[in-house]
Amino acid sequence: MEEITYYVDKYQPFDKAGAYGIQEWIGFIGVNKIEGSYFNVMGLPVHKLYEELMKL
């Protein structure tokens, strides 16, 4: 319970899908594997964005 309280107080999870950021410590300890694009998990598919911008 202390870890949850600390996380809520320090990392403000209310603006995150799933209430955690994979790039923060709770993501490091809670996620063992990512399948697919890291950037999609982070919230912005940078590679896809780059491809679309190159089409312009």
C-alpha cells in the first residue's frame, strides 16, 4: 500500500492509460516484456508518424 500511495503522490498517474507509465519505475518492475513498438506503448507511434510525414 505504501508503494501505491508513493506512486500516486509522486508520479500523478491520472493522465496515463492504465494509470502507470511504462518508462517509470512501476513500469520497470511490473512489465516483463513488450511485443511490438515501444513507442506505441509509450503513447506516440514515432515510427508510424515519421512514415506519414515523409509522404507529405
